[in-house]
Amino acid sequence: MLIMPVTEITPLLKNNVDSKSDPKEKKEGVCSSFGKFMRSIQVEPVVLCHAFSFGINNVFLTNLFVDKVCDIQLNYSSEVCTNLDSGEYPDQENEVQKLVSLYDMYQNCVVFLPMIFALLLLSGWSESHGLKTPLIITNAGLLVKCMFLMACSHWWFLSPEYVLWSSLPVGMTGGFSTFYMCVYSFIGLTVDEKSRTTRMSMIVVIELSSRAVGGVLGDFIFQKYGYFGVFAAPAMSYLICVLYIMIRLDNPIPKQQTNEVKASKSLLSGMKNTLTVAFKKRADGIGQKLFPMWLF
């Protein structure tokens, strides 16, 4: 065994020098980790603005239907429409509720039926072209909806049918289903496995808290600016989302792609590849069980 000679400059404690440099190294490690975390934040601000806007729209869209039906379609007096929920006008209240419920049913059809096809198209597109374009498209559809609602609020003589058809751009661009599909896919492609669950949990926390804040601030905006201000605020928020996505966000594409996905260079071929996954024949007849689960 070779023993190094001991001299006057040999440190008595072997780890003395290392122990002095540890605090500095730890400090640099914390700073570098914080900087890395800040650089990794990309899609979270989009979720914040998106959920904040939804918190405002979710409440006042129904109120707009009620006021439009009462004032424009049924032509009730301002006194009846203002005190509709006071219990003094039960017959008028029932008529308004029937029509508003009917409009809600039609609105679900206007939104969700086109959304099925838009979701299939944009999911196939994102597999070969990335997630940036679908995120821009979904937020642009929500922006157009808010602009329609601003017009319906400004020109009050417009009938409730215009409010109903304002939701059509949301369905045609994929709506909330496509948005959150892209968000969670973005996290899965850009975040490492160790922190992926934490980042997805942060998305849920940001979404729920932003919706609550949007609902509270919506009341203050409505009291001061009315329906126009209530829908103008989400419009600005969605516009910020579109600009942020275009400037700040990366465009992640799945690294491991099958030949079918690589060949998907159009929306129709992407939709075809998506549907073939559900109908693909598998061993032991498992494909027959897969399609009903995918459908519902």
C-alpha cells in the first residue's frame, strides 16, 4: 500500500477544503435549480388566463340568456325582468326558464357535436405537426365567441339566437377538450418523469383557483361595466393567450412516431389514423372491448 508523505502544507482534515466550498456549491445549486424551474414554465400562464376567462363566462352567459329571453323574445316589461327571481311573477319566470333551458340544450349541441370532429382532427394534426397550432386555434375560437358576446351586449336588440350561435366557433375549434388535451400532452413531452406528476398537479391547482378568482372579479366588472365589460375581459385574456403561445411556447412533437403518424400530413389523414386506433384488430378480440371504452 502506497502512503503519500506528510508535509507542512498537508491539511490535517482531509475534507476541510471541501467542507468550506460546500455552502457555495449548495447556493449555486439552489439558484440554478430556480432558474431552470422558471425557464421550464411555459404552458402554466396559458392555463391561468384560460381558467380565469372561463370563471367569468360560465356565470354571465346564462344571465345574458335570461335577460335576452325576458326582454327581447318575450317582450316583458323592465320591471318584470328586473324582479324575475323575486317570486312576484311566477308565470313569467316559468316561461323564461323553459326557453333558457331550451337554449342551453341547443348550446350543448352547437358546442359538443362539432367538438367531436375538431378533437379528432386536431389530435391527429398534433401528432405530426406539434401542439402549438391546436393551442392557438382553441384560444382563437374562444376569443371569437367573446367578441360575438360583446356585440350581443352592445347591440341589445339582437335576439337570443345570436348568443346561441356565438358558441359555434368554440365547438369548431375543439373547445376545452382540445385545450386540455394539448396542455397535458405538452407537460408529458416537455417535463421529465420525476416532476411530471407535480407539474400536472400544479395545472389543476392553477385551473381551480383561477376559475374562482374569475367568478369573484366578474361580479365587480359586471357592476361597473355591465355585460360588455364582462365579456371584454375574457376576450383580452384569450388574446394574451394567443400572443403568448405564438411568442413564448415551444412546439413539441412526439419523438417516437409510427409510420402511420409520420405519413399524417393533413387533417383528414390525421383523423383517419386516430380512428384506426379504436378499430384496429388485436389479439383475443380485445379490439371489440376497446372501442366502447373509447367511445364513452
